Amino acid sequence: MAVLDDLSGFEFEDVMEDVFRNLGYENVRQAEKTADEGRDVLMEEVVDGTRRAIVVECKHTDTVGRPVVQKLHSAIATFDFDGPKRGMVVTTGRCTGPAHEYVDRLKQNGDPHPIEIIDGEDLRELADEIGLDLYNGRIEILCDETLRPYDPTASVSAPVEQAFRDIENIDTGTVPNPQSHVTLRPTVTVTADTNATFETSVGVIHQINDRSRFVIHADRGNPTIASEEVATLVVENRHAAVELPDDEFADTFDAVERGRFGQTQTEYKEWAVDRLRAMHTTDVTYTGDNNVTYTKTCEPNQSDVSVQSIDAVYLPAVRHSVQLQEYSYPLEYFSAGPSRVTTEDGIHQCVHCETHGGLETYTYCANCGAISCEKHIKTERLEHEPVCTGCAITERFALKTKYFYDEENLEAFRTEYSEMPIHQKAMENQLVTGSALLLVILFIVGLGLVLI
């Protein structure tokens, strides 16, 4: 049988560890390779509310005989676990008749440590179930769940409508519907335990007992760690994920894309193990029995890192684009139903400078469609409405710059200005007028003091 032929025995154990994890078993980890004692993989299951340990013997051989099963039965009996225990023999080949007879006899006698056999034929069925490529030992990513790309209690464009409520001088009811695009981005959440003890002749000098969890953007290319905000979004909303609909939201969004997972689940596991080993590697200084100071690099072994779960789910990256006259305003975010992590907000941003963020005041210019900060918004002289400095036509009256929608409004004000009495013209620059009045008052007061 040309199944998993290229894998070593240890590599086959690695594959089976991933297989069992995908089948839903808990606390899956490998036994110490230096002290096999007839057990390669240890794991647990909960049946009818009772937690049970499972001791697994992995055999990457053509035939498994009765002695292997007997050795496993002894290993189960001596395994330290406070609760019921059972065993499992997994082989890429087949089990002999006597091996099956021994297992059947344990069952008939009601033995407290029953054993299950999974042979090469059974492995092929499991492979179809979890996406295992039997010919290279890699487990593919099989994912048909996604976090919700929008809040089911609101419209898809609700985040855009909410953002425009903060903008001055615009009626949100007149904002056109945005073009909405969603990309379902692959993510993988890895949970792993690192447990290692480092000893010298003076005793234990360093210990690691850590559980790590990180979310990976799993698109094609090198895996990248998601930001803390995005990781929280994924982890806290994973329970509310939904199955991908047949239309993949094509009836809801103007365009939909689904990314492809860049690597196999096995490769993400290997990447995570390497990362955790590097993260926990440290230099430890200690004093030996001879009072000499030493420095030792404490680096966990691969067997010190146990991946507890690898969970794949699509994370919707939503992009809305609203066109207002000359300007297009994007709003991008990662979505999990009503929860979002914004990655680009072109609505709370001045089109004329780098001012951005929700703490500023932004005003819409109906003349050109610009959204501007306070520095780049003025009052149109003729109609007394907001106009931005980008589109306004300017001219100085009474030494002060005035802003106009267009040449027509400017010409109309020129006519109006020419007909104004001198005191009204002066009021077109209240600062200069006020300063002049202050100087006159000071002159009169000063003249009065001189006369006295």
C-alpha cells in the first residue's frame, strides 16, 4: 500500500496527532519519545459527561500483531489518569487475526481498558473526512464557516450611514448607496502549550509553562500574525460563525471574493511550533557548584510544544465606497456581525490635509462634495453656507478674503458691495474696523490727557 510511505515513524505520529485533533479529541499530545513505553499519542474524550483518557500506539508498518496490542494494554493499565481509560492502535497497514481476536476478547470480557483498531482502510475514510492527503501526510484546510460580514439586524450599508451622521452639513438620507465589496479572508487560530524544564547539576534553572493563542492571516504567502484588535474580533465571535451560503453573499454585496488558504493545516502547525520555540528561547545565567557563573541557552524542543487546536474560519474584509460629486469615500473594516475593526476610514478625514479621526469636526461642502476639517472649511459670503478652500473662488474686500461658490456668486457680490455705504463696506472686515475704532478711542483719550 503506497500510503504515507515517505514518512518516518515519528512523522506518522505527528500526522496522527493532527488527525485526532481534527476529529475533536481534546488535550492531544505526544508522549515522550525517549520513554515510549508502548504509547505514542495521549488524548482525552468526554462521553456522557465523563472524561476518559485514550492511549494511542502508532505503527507505520505493513502488519501489526498481537504482541503490539498486548503491550498497549499494559501501557493503558499503568498510565496515570484519574478516570476511565481506553486504547487505540493506528496503523498504515493491517492488524493480524490474532490481534483482532485479542481486542474482541477484551470487549467480551468487559475489560476496563478496551482497545480500538484503526487500520489503513479506516485511515482512508478518516482522510476523506478531515482533508488528509495520505500520500504526503499533510492535512488540508477544510473550511466552510465565516464570521458574519454584516449585522443581520441592520442593512449592509448601516456602518456607512452611521459614519456620515458625524459629518456636518449633510443629510444622511441624501447619501447614495455605497458600492460594497467583501473579501472572505482565511484565518487560522492556533492554541498551543509550551512546557519545558531545564536542569543542570545545580538543579532546575528555568521552566516554561505557557499557553499561547494567536490568530494568523492565512492567505497565500507567509503567515502573518493578526493585530490584537483583529485577533480579539475573531476569537470573541468565533462561536457566532455561520456556514457559507451557496451564493456566498452575492445577493447582498456588489462583489464577493473568497481567499484561499496559503498552506496546509500541518504547515501552520509546524510554523506555530517553530515560532513558539523561538519566542521561548532565552539565555539563563546561573552559578555552578564550583561558584563559577555560567550562561545557558534554554531552547524548548519540538516535543515541548503541544498544539491543542488549529481552528480555521473566514474573516470578512468589507470595503464600502461612496461617491459624492468629485470625491470617493472609502470605509473598510473587518466584520463579525455588529462588531468591527476599522482599517480605513475615508469619511472622517479631510480631503485637503492629513487630518483624520473621529475626534475632529468635519463638514461637507455641497459645492464640490469635499469633506473638510475646520481649517479647510469657510462660510460662503453670498449664501452663508459651508464651502471648502479647495473649490471656493476668493477675492479680497475691505482687505479681507471672501469665499464664493463660483464666478457667478462672486460677480453678484461685487455688485452688492459696490452699492454698499462706506460703513457697511468697512464691516466686511470687522477685525480691521474694530482695530481702527480702538485706535480712534485711544487717540481721543490720549488727546484728552494732554489737554488736561
